[in-house]
Amino acid sequence: MFFSMYGLFMLIPAMLLAFYAQAKVTRNLSRFSQVPTRKGMRGADVAAAILYDHGIRDVEIERLEANAGDHYDPGKKKIRLSAHVHDASSVTAVAVAAHEVGRAIQHNESYSPLIVRGAVFPIVRLASGAAIPLIFIGLFLGIGGDFAPILVDVGIIFFAVTVAFHIITLPVEFNASRRAREVLEAGRFLSDDELDGARKVLSAAALTYVAAATMAIMQLLRFLLIRGRN
């Protein structure tokens, strides 16, 4: 049975980790967004300074109107910062901006996990959209049919691709966070107590990726067990 109690129980630890990670990142982002830095540098200013210090001149910093969606676009070489990160001079804004610059530095140095993640992303986008529907349709039609098992198997393979993508993402995010901590310390953008807050923001954000990977792995195991029982 697709919605078996055993299968749902398997997901509980991963769900609890996901809830904890989200609560932690929300709490730390909110808390340290209220703490202004003594130097008063905006997130955009810190990002520009770090790029300059690393000799990166071909990456633009773009302001997003929304208050979410901070990311680095390797294709267009743009660091896109949400309004409350780009314009703010809080510990949260500086930490998030430094993290996104960390990705730009990875790209500039051809950091292998980032290159691999970028190469497989188009495949993952297709696979992630098709995986669950294929599994649902296959199970709905019944494993006993001639074509249904193939649909389920292909769906599981596609889902396994998305799990691999989550796993590849972990070293990328951890490395970007480490680079962010190092450049913030070396550049003296923050005082010691402010650095402690930035570390908490970066650690909490990294935990969300661990939670997402754990949830994906447990979901894959659940699908495999369901397939095996049928």
C-alpha cells in the first residue's frame, strides 16, 4: 500500500529534522537581522568588497525587489540579493551576502562539486518533475500489470537522481559557508561578537540542506520498500 503506516513512520525522523532546521534558521535569521553591525556596511557593500579582495571583476551584484531568493547565478555571473540583504547592514545581511559571494568564489576557482552540480541541474529539473507522478501512476495501475512496474522503476530512478543532487549540494553549501566565515574574519567586516552571530546564521542555513538531503534519502528508501513489497 502506497500510504502505509510503516512508510510514513520512516519519514518522521527526517520530518522532525526538517522542522527543527527550518525553525532554527528562521529564528537566527530573524534574531540577527535586528543586530546592526558596528561598521554599518550593507550586504551589497560587503559582497562587493569580498569580490574585489579576491580579484573577481566580472561578477555583478543585483538587487531583488523581493525579500527572499538570495542566490548566485553562475550562468550570468550575478549575485542576486534580496532587498533586506542588499540594503541592510545587519549581521544576517552580511552573513547571507558573504555566503553568496562564497559561491562566486567557488565558480571562479572551478570548485569541482559546484561544476558537477551545475552540469547535472538540467537533468535533475526534468527528473524531479517526473519522478513522483510516474511512481503514483505506476502504483495506481497496479504492480501486477505489464507496464506499471516499469513506470515505478523509472520514477524511482528519477527520484534517485534528485537524491544524488541533494547529496552533491551538501559540500557546495558547506564550502560556501566556510568561505564566508573565513572572508568575514579575514576582512574584519565584523567584530568578534558579530562574527559569532554570523556563524550561527550560516550554520543554521547549512542545516536546512542536511535536512532536505535526509528527507530525500528516507523518501527514496520508502519508495524502494514499497516497490519491493509489491
